[in-house]
Amino acid sequence: MTVGADPLPLAAVALLASAYLFGVSRDRRGWRRRRTAAWLAGCALLAAALGPPALLPPGPSGHMAQHLLLGMLAPVALVFGAPVTLLLRVARPPVRRAVGRLLRSRPVHLLGHPATAVLLGTGGLYLVLLTPLYAAAESHRWLHHGLHLHYLLAGYLFAWSVAGPDPAPRRPGLPVRAGALFVAAAGHAVLAKYLYARADTLPPGLDGRDVAALREAARLMYYGGDLAELLLATALFAAWYRRRAPRAGGRAGTPPHTRPIGRLASHDHAGEYWRA
Amino acid sequence: MDDRRSTAAGAVIGVAVMAAVDEIVFHQVLGWHHFYDRSTPSVALLSDGLLHAAELLALVGGFFWFADLRRRGVLAARSAWGGFLLGAGAFQLFDGIVDHKVLRLHQIRYGVHLLPYDVVWNVAGAVLLLAGAALTWRAWSRPAGTP
């Protein structure tokens, strides 16, 4: 709220949308419209979060709405846009090989594990909201932008690792991913109620504390998180449902796709749902 | 027909639907339950969060599991109904005894004499649970080959 609409993040969002549309225009095989729609919806949610403050309710609730959009809803929409798959389809072979190597590398494997994503996303949220970091970000512009970027990237990493259609080599199976979603959802709900219960002291270090408004924000956090978690759970279980389709569809036991991306995505069951 | 899986899928959906009814009807529509009350201890917040996340996954996962059984033609409808009632009753009793009384997360309603509310709540849960048990028993013990 101390930091109003800033042209810099909005320009970055415009760049994301344009780059994706450029990629779609280069794809001669025809890119699925619902993926383009998901990506553009994600960009629109980002723009709503970063744009004129008038779009959001005033006070802590507005701030919370901004964080929910940046860290949960926009990332889910962007992940369903499958930008890496698009890149692999339209980029030249050297770029494709580089992306493939990167995706198969050990650091990306560790970073892309759902457990890492939970630690960075939900863990990061605890770190910000239970320490003076939150109050500090209110008054420091770059810290504020940095935190927003962290929410977005951590949210994206989590959504991708749990149910993203993009290739994810060595992605763990359904129980691990459902478990990660469970831990993240529980962690989010517990933190929201804890903030509600301790609104007179948390987040620490705020000037001019309005306890009722902070409680409203905590309630929004609790229910707002549900929406993103429901979307992810639907994507996750829908992929399982598709994977178990009777053999007529030629799924189980048949070689994966013959496209280069197919080999990358041999464990990418969520991908099969969004790709098919 | 797969009675065991049908009952289990029904139970998962029953738990989640009852939890959703609790959240929607008693928290949101009637406003009887409080989001949090001052006497709530921290351990109850933890259990509430875990339960909330489990309900969310159970709701979505249960429906896809149900759909999968149906698609394979192995869904036993009576067993699934039995499981649904078992799950719903079990959740209602758990909520009424553990959440409300043991953990004291929140009460059914505020500013009223609580006893009749607690009794109705838990008796309703027990009735659902018993009806579910009876239905499941009958479904499981029918002769093979009958629907």
C-alpha cells in the first residue's frame, strides 16, 4: 500500500504475455487454445495484483489478496500454460537440447522436487509473516518487489512440481505429490489461523496495527488458499484418472510419446492430461 | 463389483462432503461456528489445518476414485452408499467429540445452552454411522452375482 502501482512489474508481465504469444505464433503444429488462455489468465491475475491498487480492497485484506494472486492463483494459471513445452516446440534444436540438459540436471531435479517447493513456498511464507521481514517490506521498495518475485517463483515451482503439464524428469509419483499438496495446504491453513489468533502481535513490527483488518486478511488467506489448492488437486487427480484409462487409449505399458519432449516427460502424468 | 473399493471411495467422499457441509452451512450460512475462538489452544489450530487440507484432497481424490470405479464397471452402488454414510457419520462424530469437546476448537453455537446442540449433533453422527454400517453389512453379505 505504501508501494503503489509501479510500471516496472507491469512491464515484465506484458513481456511475459507477448513472449508467449510470439511463441504460439511460431508453432506451426497448432498450440492448444486452453493453454494460451491459461497463460493469459495468469498474466491478467499478475497485472491485477501489481496494477492500480484501486482494484484491490484497501488495507491488509488488499495486501493479502495481492499475495494470494501473486503466490497461488497466478502461478497455477501460468503453469497450466505449459511455457516450457511451448519453448521446446518452437525453439531451435540447440536451445531444445540445452533445455533438456537443464531439466535433467541434478540441481533442477532437487529444486523441482515437491518437498523443496513446499519448503520454499510455504516455509518462506512462515519466515516472512512471523518475522519483521513483512513490516520491513512495507517500507523498502526493492525488498517489496523481491518478496513478490519470491512468492511468484515459489508458487510457480510448487504448482509445476505437483501438477504441472511441463516436462519434469524423475518427478515423484502420486503419493509424494499429493502428500506435498497436503503439507502445503495444511501449513497454509495453520498459518492463516495462527495469524488470526495472534493478530495483536503478528506480523511483528507493524505501525498502526488494525487488529480487525488483520483478522479479515487472515480469514481471506485461509479461504483464498483453498481455491488454488482445489485447482491443483483437480489437475493432480485428473491426471491419475486419465493415466488409469483402459488400454483402448493405449496408455499403460505403451512407449511414451515419440516427440523429444515425450522422453523428458515419461513420468509427467499431469502432462498427459493437459496435452491430450 | 468391487465392494471394498466402492465402500472406501464412498467413505472418502462422505468424510469430505460432511466436512464441506460443516464449513458451508455452519460456518458460512448460519454463522454459528466461529472461525476461531479465544479458548482455542495451538494444538487445535494444527489439527484444524491438517483436517482442512485432508478434506480438500479427499473431496477431489474421492470423486476421481469413484469415477474410475464407475468407468471400470466395478462400482457397487450399495457399498458406495454405505461407505458414504459411514464416512459422513464418522466425520460428524469426530467433529462433535474431538474438535468441539476435546480440542475445543470452537463450539456449535455461541450464547446458547450448548448441551442440546451437542446431543443432537453427536446423535445425528451416530445415526449416520449406524445406517452406514447396516447398509455396508447388507451390501457385503449379499449373495455373489446380485446387484
